[in-house]
Amino acid sequence: MKYVFFDIECACVYKNVAKMCAFGYVVCDEKFNVLAREDILLNPKGKFHLTDRKGKEGLVLPYEYEDFKKYPVFPVEYPRIKALLEDKDAIVLGHATMNDVNYLNLETRRYKLPPLKFSFYDTQFFYMNVTGNYARQYGLGAMAEELGVEFTPHRAVDDAYATACVCKALCKKEKTDVHGLVSRYGIRAGRAGGGNITPPVSAGQRKYFAQREKEKQERAKAHEIFYRVVNKNMHKKKSGRLSGKVFCFAKEIEEDVSTSVNLLTAIFESGGTYTSHPAECNVYITREEEGTRYEAAVKGGAAVIPLSALAEALK
């Protein structure tokens, strides 16, 4: 068994177009000894329009763009790329691999070639499972820096080699190999075939999504309870020391109904009212001074009061 690490660079990427200009790969044995490495350069048949992950221009590839006109187009190198990725004796890996697999799908469709069919793993996904953090997608550079791997970013073959080194470092850290990582974290490989892509999944990720959905439902229930109290009291005009005061709570306070409902009831009983729009309040209640709701309240001229101070005042 061997590992095939690969990375792709494109001259441009749009919703349904990805004009590949480089396919870099590194083949290793199971001890991560490099058996072969190469940058397969391609004529993208199009202009270079490069953006980063946020869509901003300015990304620069470490190549001479004019040189790409001298290289063959994708269909010429397709058999070699197909042989590498569909090798039955190889485990295919990349970093944020879904993106690169999608580029391959788009290029095969562009040139009316049969879609590639292979399974793959993702070192970014390995790292998320090892750290237990599924909320953040880690860049190759950040992972490489943390694990002590040096490379030239955006040169396809160097990215592929850095991915191999990151994978090796992860295996060393976990005192296992790729098979061990897959087994330990219940990871199922992603799959490309018939023009479709199935992402890698894991037991930890499924648990994370289930917990996130549970919390989402709990927040929705809390929101319903809180605003039921608001709607019940909005038209009951009462006078008191809070007359003329329009309150708004930070979102996390609204959702803590064991506290917020009691405070809200006391506000209405003292003649105050409530709004869900922070820009329309004149008293904003928060636990910490940050967030878009806080900024909208301050911009609207509201007084900012700590939750603890309000609770103490209302007793």
C-alpha cells in the first residue's frame, strides 16, 4: 500500500468553471518515504484571475504565468492523473480535498472526459478530528506551522509534499498511521464517482452536528418562550420608575430564560418596555461589550448596563 498526496492550482475558479494549471503530487510508502513527486503543469486555456478563500484578489502563484502556454492541456495529462488517483494500491489524500476533487470534476466536464472514480481522505479533516474542533477549517499553512513543516505555499507539488509532512506529523503525534487515524476516529473516506462527490465523515463530526442541532433547537425554544412574555405584556401600559425606558437584551441573555423572563417581567411591572431591535432601545443589557447588537445599541445612543447591575436594581 502507498499514499498519493495531491494538490491542484487553478488559473481561475468560478461557480461552474475551474481551469486547472497545476496538478502536484507526492507518492509515499506507508512510512512516508517519498517514492515520486512532480508538478504536472497544464495550459489552462484561459486568463489568470486569482482570488483567496474570501474572494479577494491578490493571490499570486509562484510560477511564471506566460510559461503555462507551453504546457499540454488537461486531456493530455488526464490518463496520468487518472492512473494516480484510481490506483487500487494507493490511499489518496489531500488538504481541503473536496475543493480539489470538485476542480477535477469541473475539468472532466469541461473537456467531456469520463469523471474520475476514487476514494480520498483529507488531512484537514484528520486534524479536526484529532483536535476535536469541527467549527473551524484549518489552512495548510497554519497546520504546517504548528507541526513544524516548511513549504512554499501555492506551488502544487510543494503543497502536496507539505500535506504529506503534516499527515506524517499527525500520525507521529497520535502514535499510529493513516489506518490507525481512520479507525480511531471512525472516519469514512470521501468518494468521487459519476461526477458526484461525497465528503469524508466521522463519528466525532456526527456527534458535533447532533449537539449543534440540539443547541439550535434549545435556542429556538428559549426565543419562543421569551417573546411570548414580551408579546403578552407589550400592550399592558403601566406607570413606574422605568416609564419611558425601552430595553433590549443581548441575544445570549434573551436565551437564558431562567434569568431573562424574570427580569423582563420586572421591567414591564415597573413601566418599562422591550424591543428586539437594539438600535431602537435606550437601555441595552449585556454581559460583555461586543457584538453587532451591542454596536447597534451604542450607535443608537443607548445606555449600556451590565446584566448584574440590572438584576441588582430590580431585585
